[in-house]
Amino acid sequence: MYICGGLAFTPSATRITLILTKMKKLFHLLAVALVPGTMATTSCSPSQNDNRPAAADTVATADTVDARMAAINAYIVDSLAKNYDPADACIPCPIVTATDDSDPADIRVWGDFWVLNYKVAGDTLKNTSGGSYPGLMHLRRADDGRCTVTAFDRVADGSDFTPTAREIFGDKYDAFIKSYSDNDARQQAIADGIAAHVKAHGLSAKFYQDYGQPAKPIAAR
């Protein structure tokens, strides 16, 4: 039974399902908008994200964002994480700078893509390895809405970092550097990613700890 405006009513099971589905999508959209570095993913206006003409501006829904991020997370775990020894928990943390999904055959997502590996020690996730992989992910969206990463243009290391970053990010370079240099925002994004992973996988961990640093509580979600 629900109380609405002082009136009690008992909706049908079908109506409850529709209500919960709409509420879930609304809350997800709000959550995506609040994640650092992902604000640019909600619009594909060429004035914001790309110099080439687009057939039409595309507003991302919760479903399209979920599909993109699921594909990116899978690529981080399946491909980028191969550079490290296996861990108890491999947590992907993409920090998105901008997105252009005007072409379903070549959706482009610019950002800084993190691999975070942890050992489970009691109620604490202890960092064992990981790294940052800035660059451009290319994705393809299938007719059923699912996405697959088809290529990754990675920014080079060392003295080649700046020239390759400028080439890959183009007019988004300044936004990338601002995000890349913001340690507070990055740490918050990592904390949010860990909390989401712990909830999604039903882990009992209550803290996470970087090497040489005090343990931090994992936020409840």
C-alpha cells in the first residue's frame, strides 16, 4: 500500500513495476550527472564535442550511458588489466572527458581510463597495482543497443605524452588536462568507482587502502 497526498491505494503489480522502472532510470540519470568527468557524456552537440557536422544532436539516456560504460569497463578489465598480475578485485575506473555518439558505428569516448587492482584483506581492499590510460575509445553499438570497444587510441608516455594527447584529444585537450591534473576530483571518482564495484559484486569490504596510505571507508551506495 502507498500513501500519496494523504490517500492510500494499492496499485497492481504491473503498475508497481512501471513506477520502479521509471524511478530507477531517473535516479541513474541523476547519478551519472553527478559523477566527476562524465558531465560531457550527456550531449553530442558538435559545438561541444566535435568539429565535424553531426546528423543530429544526441541526448544520452540512462540505457545508452549504461551500454557505453559497460563496454568500456569490460575493455579495461579484459585488455588493459592484462598488463598486471591477477588480483582479487580488478576495478575499472573510467574518467570521461567527452563523448560523441552521433555515429553508432564509431562512438568516441575521450577520457582517462584507470585500472585498479586490490587484494582482499579482511574487510579492506589493499591496492596492489594499477595505472592510468588516457586516450580515445572507439565503440560500435549493435542493433540491440549493446556496445563493443573496437579500438583504443592511447596517449603515449614520457616526452611523447603532450604531443600525442594534443593529437588525440584535439579541441578537448584543455578539458582533459584540467581533469587529468585535478587530483581531488580523480580521488573522488576512484572512491565512487570502488563503492559501485563493491555493491555490484556483493563484496563485504568496508575500507580501501592505497600503498603507504591510511585506509579510507568505502561509501555506502
